[in-house]
Amino acid sequence: MLNNNEMSCKELVELVTDYFEGTLPPAERERFEAHLGTCSGCTNYLQQMRQTIQVLGKLTEETIAPQTRDELLQVFKNWKKAG
Ligand SMILES: [Zn+2]
């Protein structure tokens, strides 16, 4: 179960650019990485983002368009149902 201190998938996706830019405050970064340790969906998402950055050199608004994020979050939900 999520408690107040635990990051949700939605929150993680919203913070992913800050994470890659290194602008995430240490406390947030800790929560971010704690979530990654327990969520294969977000780990996967992060790997995809990393590959995108390697290809494009940086994150753009296009790579994390709201529609894309919604699709990803939907995928996460389905994984959780399956698990
Ligand atoms: Zn997650």
C-alpha cells in the first residue's frame, strides 16, 4: 500500500526530466529511486527514457507528451493487474 512518503507512478513520470537533469532535491531523488526498486514498470520507463536521451541528446516536450505519459500509466496499471 502507498503511504504519503511513497512516490506514485504518476509522480515519478512527472519528475523524470528533473531526475535526468539532476535537479531533483535529494529527498525526492531518494523517493524516486525507492519507487524504482519496487516498480518494474517505472524501471522500464526509465530505461526507455535513457535510450531516448541517448538518441536525441536530451529530453524534449515531445518525448514526454501528456498523451505518451497517459499511455504509459495505462500500461503500468495493466501490468499491476497482471501481477
Ligand atoms: Zn511505478
